[in-house]
Amino acid sequence: MRPARLTRRAGRTTGLGGFLLKPFLFLDVDGPLNVFEAALPGPDGYQSHYLRPQSWLAQYPHLLEDDVPDLLVRLHPEHGAELLDLPFEHVWATTWEEDANRYIGPRIGLPPLPVVNWTEPNAFSLDGTYFKTADVVRFAGGRPFAWVDDQLHDADRDYVRRHHPGPALLYDVDPSVGLTIEDFEALAQWAGELVTPTAP
């Protein structure tokens, strides 16, 4: 089933110089967009792609490139349009990094997006936070954001509360289901409820 097309009032906050800024939407690929844990062939409407991104090839340093198996990725071709309907500024927050612009965006209808670069990819954290969390907060720079991922936990929410001064929504997605109508509605509602600060 395709997600419903949504039209919502844009949530905006005031930035430097009084310009209105949309909140960020940080997007993971595997889980929210690529339903890698779904039973084959995948949910209705999803299409299978066999890809060879550099981030995948790098996991097989002992093999010649031609011997590395293709990576199965299952994407919904209309998710890009649904995401662009949401009142956010979209940013890739994925281990695909720039490969998301090369391989994922064009297949779901997203334009090239900014990318969060990871300081220590897949690093273990003693406090239980996800390796992405500090970099996402740093990229946001205090600006409101929603973050869609499949590996978010209470430790990450605690970190954001302690280190991020603005509103934030950490939104966990089931990697066997991916983004749904309800998820798009929840994201739109959260952004729409942001209050624009007013001058005293």
C-alpha cells in the first residue's frame, strides 16, 4: 500500500537574522527506506534493486571487486515524493553517506541532499548511545530536528535532551515494515506543531 500524500503547514523556527528555517529531517536508509528485514519479496509497492555502493564493497576487503555479491535493497519509489511533502529540510544520516545520493535518492525521487559525516562510524559507546547521535546533534546546531532511524534507544534520547537545546523527535522505524502512512502523519504533525518564536 502506498503512503498517503500529505499536505501540512510548515513548522518553522527563527534563525540568525530572523530568517525562517524549516526543522531538519535526518534520514537513515536501512530500515526506514530499505526494508532489509522484511520477508521476501517485501511489502506491497516496494521494488528490489541489486546495488554495489562503495560502502558495501568496503566490507569485503579480502575479495576482488568483481567477486563481491550485489546488495539487495528494497525501496518504495514514491517515498521520495512523500518525504518532500513534509515541512522539513532533509539530510542523509546513514552509513551510506554520499552513496545515498548516488544510489538511493534517484530511485525514490529525492534530489541530492546534505550528508552527515560520521566521526567514528560504528564505534562502541560506553554510555550506550548510537555512534551517530553526537554527530547528528552537532550537525543540527541547536535547530529543531526529527531523526528517522531503526536503531534509536533511550540512551540516544537522553543524550539529545542533555546536548541539544531545541525541539527534537527521535523516531524509531521497524526495518521489516519501513515508513508507513502513520509515520508520515506523525512527522508532519510534529513539524506542524513547532511554534515560531516571536519578538518581544
